[in-house]
Amino acid sequence: MNFSPSVIPAKAGIQNDKRSALWRWIPAFAGMTMLAATPANAATDQAAGTPAWALIAYLASGVLFILALRGLSSPASSRRGNRFGMVGMLIAVVTTLVTHDIASLPEIAGAIAIGGTVGFIIARRIAMTDMPQLVAAFHSLVGMAAVLVAAAAFLNPGAFGIAEGGVINPVSRVEMGLGSAIGAITFSGSVIAFLKLSGKMSGAPIILPLRHFINLGTIAVILGLCGYFTIDQSPWVFWTITALAFVVGFLLIIPIGGADMPVVVSMLNSYSGWAAAAMGFTLSNTAMIITGALVGSSGAILSYIMCRAMNRSFISVIAGGFGADDSSGGAAAKTDRPWKAGSADDAAFMMSNAENVIIIPGYGMAVAQAQHALREMSDILKEQGVNVKYAIHPVAGRMPGHMNVLLAEANVPYDEVFELEDINSDFAQADVAFIIGANDVVNPAAKTDKSSPIYGMPVFDVDKAKTIFFIKRSMGGVGYAGVDNDVFYMDQTMMLLSDAKKMCEEIVKSLQH
Amino acid sequence: MDFISILSIFVLACFVGYYVVWSVTPALHTPLMAVTNAISSVIIVGALIAAATTWDTPAAKWLGLVGVVLASVNIFGGFAVTERMLAMYKKKER
């Protein structure tokens, strides 16, 4: 075999990094295992099981995937991490192809070429604002692939080495059933999440009567059938498990409102991992098991972070229905309170005379595509000696870290962007808090009003800033949680009622005069 | 490999995943989701095994080939979009 993957990461490892000793050593190890993969070894008899070098190669690709995630601990090391991931994938694919008798390569090459081209084009063209729905769409593909692999393994167990004389090992049957079920749930759930996120379907929760009963009942039936599958490998058992799982995925996600989609996307991310892990068990493949465990825990942790940032339990999010009932009757009575309108000139004047400005972007900024105009505004302010920082709430946007990507796209340096805990104490020293397209994450009701649906959610202490500018399309609309915001009516608040992008452009113009 | 060895690898990998993911900076959570998406498509290994078989069981072969297509969309798309995002993160020019 004429390629040595050790070259690629070794090159990447030359860039200086404090932890570079480890970074260089592990890819070298991966490379060594691949060099051991001589054609002579590769010719090991298929019936004798997977050759040892292949097992080590799969392990190496699993380790490279761990390094890919480890690289994301800092933007500086992240791109090298991503390349480790690519090398890991290459090793896994090549090892599989080399250790199996391939009836004909052209079909496989064609399939990879078609899929690869489609994926590559999508990745190139997708707007950063649409990232959440892209990720949801990709999750659905992983889910579907898991179902297809499980079905193929069921139809042709001999090729996967999990059957003796047409009888599939009972343990493999459970793994196969679970893999197919999780994959199917991931697929149909992700399709619904995709439709909701891309606005092709209303974000409002669809509440069915007795839904908890139906969902839990169906899941119980699926698990029961997986158990029954061990004593009866009839096709109907497998197909019923798969079909029911498709239905459950659909039923689970339709009652969940648009505001909770970040949690749903993370959760489906986790499921796609568990599906891969289950198939890894079926195939006894360490690369798949390690990856599945990594992805599974990654999604679970992200869901947990999102839930914590909204002060809601994971169960209540999954049970759905949030935002369905327009409660808080108090909000309607409050809307007549007086508020102050400001203009772009006011904002330009106040900010150019300020010392510290904190910008709080939210989903509204993404919708208006205002990130470039916003960066231009802060550039001018910085030239005038104003200290500008960005504050990002964990649930800002439609997926974890979405705002950071949008600001990065607009060339905002990442060391000017801060997380909630790191910046919240700075508001007391801030002259201006500039809120653009955010609402619930600055609502003081989360700290004071026990009856509020967002009570207990950690929020930015914008009320401590000397002046607040609040860009909002109109006074009528409320945030995603559907609650009124006291910040609108505070003495130091000026409402800038306009499209976020237009307002930023006007402020820029005004600053230039 | 026997079931217990595989289970051990799985459980240990869950712990590795737990600690590695907590060390990811929140600013990179979107790229994290994109790249986990790409690597979970290692399921292509299973699809390749099915696709590599002869046409004796055409259904399994077709399922495998479609699986390879779907997983490839994810692998190429996932890594490419992650790379594109990561390239945008820049430090302040000094």
C-alpha cells in the first residue's frame, strides 16, 4: 500500500504548540501502524477474522477522532484537529476496503464520488446563517445510513461475519435492532428539526392528545421487539422495529417549539453517535465504537449546556409544548408603559463618547444579516478609542455557538467575543450596552419575576450599564419565550426601532460625519 | 473480539468523550457539531462492507451503496464546512 498518512499530521504538527509533544507523537503512532499494513499482511484470510493490523488501524482512526475534538479546545489548534479527523476517516475507509473482498470497485468509487461532490458543494455554498438546518440535515443522513447498514447486515449477515449458517448471533440481533431504531429516530427527528429550523414548517409546537402515553408506549414496544428479536429472527420483527422508530422520531420532535430547537439539534447529534456506536458493536469495529461514544457524549453535553442556560430540565424540553400557551397575562397589561425612542444619531453620539461598549447580538442579528454592518460600526468606534466587546449568551442563535460563527464570518476577532460568565461583571463599568436582535437573554424578569416562564435563566445584567440601546423591529413583538421585557421601559434605555442591518448602517454613516 | 472487550472500549471512550468535549471552547460549539457529524459518518465502514459484496443479495448491496452515498455526503460536507468555519476564526491583528 503506497500511502503514508503520517506525513500529513506530522507536517501540521510543525506549527508551534505547547502540547506539541503529544500532538506529534500520536499521529506518528498512527503512521507506524499504517506502515505495518503491508500487502502481505493484508492478504490474511477473510474467514480467519480481521487481521491484527486492521484492528490497530481502526484504533488509530478512533484516536485521531479524539484528537480532532481535542483540537477544538482553542481556535488556534482547531484546524489541525480537523485534519486529524480527515486522516482518521481516510484510514478507516482504506482499511475497510483493503480487508474485504471487493466484488467491484467502480460502484463504490462512484457512490463515494456522488456523495462527496454533493456534500462538498453544499458545504461551499451554505450561508452561515443556515448552519443549524444544515447540521440537522446532516444528522438525518447519518441516521438513515445507520438504518441502511443495519438493514444490509440483516439481509446479508454472512458478509458482516455475524451469522453461522444463516442464523444471526442473538447479541448481534439486539445491536442491529437498536442501531436501526436509533438511526430511524435520528432520521425522522432530524427531518422535522430541519423543516422547523428552515421555516418550511411552522416552529409552533404541535400537541397531540395522549402524546406522552403514545411515545413511551411505542418506545416500550420497540425495546420489547428488540428483546423478542433474539429468539425469532423473522424479517417482520426487524422491519417493525425500524418502522415504529421512524414514527417515534417524528412524534418526539413535532411537539417541540422552535425556541427549543438548539437542544433538539444537540440531542439528535447525540443520537446519531449512539446509532454509530450500536452499529460498531454489530461489526466489532473500534473506530465506530470510539466515534459513537465521542459523538454521543458530545451531543449530550451540548444539550445539557443549552438546558442549563435556559434553566430548564432536559425532560421538560423533550416533553415539548414550550411556547404553546401564551400565558403571562401580566404582560398584556404592561405594554402601555412609556418608553423612549432613540435615533441612529443618538446612538452614534453616545457610543463615540463612551469608554466601554458591550454589544449583545442575538438571533435577530442573524436574520437581518447585520453582522458585517455591526463589525464596521465597532471598527469605527475602536478607531476612536472606544473599548468594544461582544457578549454571547449560550442560547443566542439557533444552535450552540451559532453567534460566534456569524461574528467570525464578519471578521470579528475571537478574542473580543466573551461568554456570559466572563463578561457579566463588566456591565457595571459599561457606558453603553448595545442589544441587537436579542431579547430574552437580557430580560431581568429571569432574575426577579417568579411567575415568568424564563425565571431562573442566567441573563446579562444590562440594567447595570449607564445607557442601553435596544435595536428591535417594533414594540409589538416579544422574544421567543413570549414575555415582555422591563429593559424596554427603563430610564436609561433608548429603543432603536428599525431593521438591525439598516440601523447599524445608519449609525456607521452618522459616526463618519 | 468478544462482547466484554468491546463494551470496555465503549465505556472508556464515553469517559474520554466526556472530558474532551468539556474542554471544547463554547465559541467553537457549532464547528464541534459539524465535525462530530462528519466523524459519526464512520458508519460508512458498515456501508462499504455491504457494498463490497457480490450481487448475490442485490437488496443488501443496494442498501450498502446508498449508505455509502449518504455517508460520503456527510463526510465531505461535514469536514469541508468545519474547515470553512474554522478558517474564519481570527485573532486580533496587533
